[in-house]
Amino acid sequence: MDVPPEGRRTDPRLRLQLPARLILVDRACSCVIENISRTGARLIVEQPPELGEFGQMQCEGFELFFETVWCRGKHVGVTFDEPLPRDRLLKLRQFNDCFSDLKHRQIKALARHWVNGEAN
């Protein structure tokens, strides 16, 4: 059996652009989930947690405990305490697809109002 090198992911990543919330020991902040797998995620955070910092990520009814394993600017890699069940990954993908459609419709409506000179 092949064993992946230490520190490398073993599960495929699902690409998303979902808003989420991080709850840390000393603060809470918003983030965007760029990609996620059963064992971790890549996030965009304005004020990233420190390397090794623990917290909880909340998104669409999910609460996942994590540890920060790498930071590069506003991009952060986290590993989850427990693997995310596959059915939850599927729900996040479905929510992401609906969220993307909703954002597109909102932007289109905003542009339509602007072109027509209508105030919001």
C-alpha cells in the first residue's frame, strides 16, 4: 500500500466559493472556503489564524473543528479533527451551486436597476 508523504493531502478537493465563519479562542471572523475535502480545507481570511491555532469553522449548519497547518498571506490551510462525511461534502457542493446562482441573479438585477436609473 502506498503511503502519501507526510503533510500531503490524501483526499480529492472540492472547489467552492462559500462564505463561512471561523470561531477562534480570541475572536470570530468571516472567511471564504476555496476548497474542501473530507480532511481539510483552504480558506481565505482577512486576519488569518496563527500556525497551529485551533478553532471551529461554521458553514450552512456544519461545525467543523480544525487546526491551522499553513498560512500564506490571506490563504490558510486547515485540517479537521474528524473526517467530514461524504454526504456533507455533497450538501456543501449543492449549496455552493445554489449560492453561485443566487449571487449571479442578484448581480444581474443590480445591473438592470442601475441601467434603468432605479434606486435601491
